[in-house]
Amino acid sequence: MKDRKAKDIRIPIAQSAITEPPVIRYALIAVALSFLVFFLILPLVTVFSQALSKGLRAYLVVFADSDTISAIRLTLITVAVAVPLNTLFGIIAAWAIAKFEFRGKMVLITLIDLPFSVSPVISGLVFILIFGSQGLLGPWLSAHHLKIVYAVPGIALVTTFVTLPFVARELIPLMQEQGTEEEEAALVLGATGLQTFFRVTLPNIKWGLLYGVILCNARAMGEFGAVSVVSGHIRGLTNTVPLHVEILYNEYNFVGAFAVASLLAFLALVTLALKSVVEWKSERSGRRMTGVREEATDGH
């Protein structure tokens, strides 16, 4: 009876807290929709309409160009390097931060967030000062005939740096919320560390991990500032897709620029769709786990 009365009391309070006059509700909805149309839908429509302004044939010819193919290939190579590295780092860092107590823990968390607070252009400049010919390691690299900046390794390095926080930042709060009880139980039952990770921890974090990987991948494909600094803009060699778009636009090849940009826009839409699916799966999995725990608690 007490629980029923408490529910009866809470419902009117919740309703009164979220109920607003119709005019205010419609105004808020109109403002939100206007922002979406102006900052999201209108730019997307512009990109695709300009890309197809001279027909489908002219649109497809752009992607047959050797420089465009080279830019797409370099972008895929960069993603193939940066995303797995940051996925591995994110899992290790989140595991250490969420499961253990150690000195310097807050310092590690701060360092993980560093790429968020540093301009990508500054990040690229830092890599120039370290790996450039006049940089800290420049003479040693030249003596050993190693080239980092103005080459593929430099592009992969700066992309890895700017995308470093995404996976770790998704996993840290998730692992902290889950605690260590399940891992401890698995260890008590005789599981090894690897068995515990693959059979207990990984299934619990799989949707958060996938969400972080999707965001990391999207940022790696679209990174411009840091890559622009270290690439040298060597056409056909060190230009990624975003840099190639800039070059085409500066050459007044608007159809080509918007055609290549439409590829990034399409990938962004795919990323949003995957992100929505992962969020839905994650919420559904969370509700299922909550229901299981409540049933277990009621059973006790």
C-alpha cells in the first residue's frame, strides 16, 4: 500500500514538472527543427545537389581520377592504422583506470583528454617540431633515412593522436559503472585473466566499444587540421580525402570538390545510422541486464 501511494504521489509531480504551455512546447520544437534544417539538412542537400549538378556521369568521372583514388586509398590506410591502435589503447587504459587504483590515475585521465583540448593544427605543429628535418629527432631520422613528416607515417601519427580519446572515453565510465564483481567471481571460479576478459568483460562492454570505434573511425576519416600541417600537400601521395576536397575547390573544380565531399557526407550519414543502432542495442542490453539483476534481487 505504501509503495502504491508513493507511485500515486510521484506521477502527478513528474507530469507537472514536464508539462509546459503548448505555445512554449511548439516554440522549442520549432527552434530545434530550425537548427537541424539550417546546420544539418541544408548543408547536406547543398553538397549532394552541387555534386550532381552536371549529371551522374560527371559525378562518377571524379572518382576515376588517379588523385582521387590515391586520396581515398591513403585515408583508408590511415584509418586502418589509427582505429586499431586507439581501440587497443582504449581498452587497456579503460581497464587500468576502471579496475585498479594506482598513483597517477588522474594524470592518465587528463592526458587521455589532451587531444580534445589542443587544436589539431597545434598538434600537427608539435609533430613537425619533433619529427621534422629541423626538429628534435630530425637529424637522427635523416641519418637513418627515415621520413615521418610529409609522408604517410606522419599522417598516421597525427590522426592517431587526435582520435586517441574516443574509445577510452566511451569505455571508462561504462567499466566504472559495471564494477569488478563479475571479474572477481570469474577469477574465484578459476578463470585466467584472458578468459575473464573475453568471456566476462568484453561481452559487457561490446556495445560501448563499438560505439567508440565508430566515432574514432569517423573522426579519422574526416581529420583535416593536423593532417594538413604534416602532409606537405603532395598531390597523389600525401593528400587524404579532406585535403583533396580543398585542392579541388581551390582549383575551381566545384563539381569535383563537392563530389568527393559527398563521399565524406555519405560516410557521415552511415556513421550516424550505425551510432543510432549501437545506442539502441546498448540501451536494450542495459535494460535486459537491469531486469535480470532485479529478478535476482527479488529471488533473494
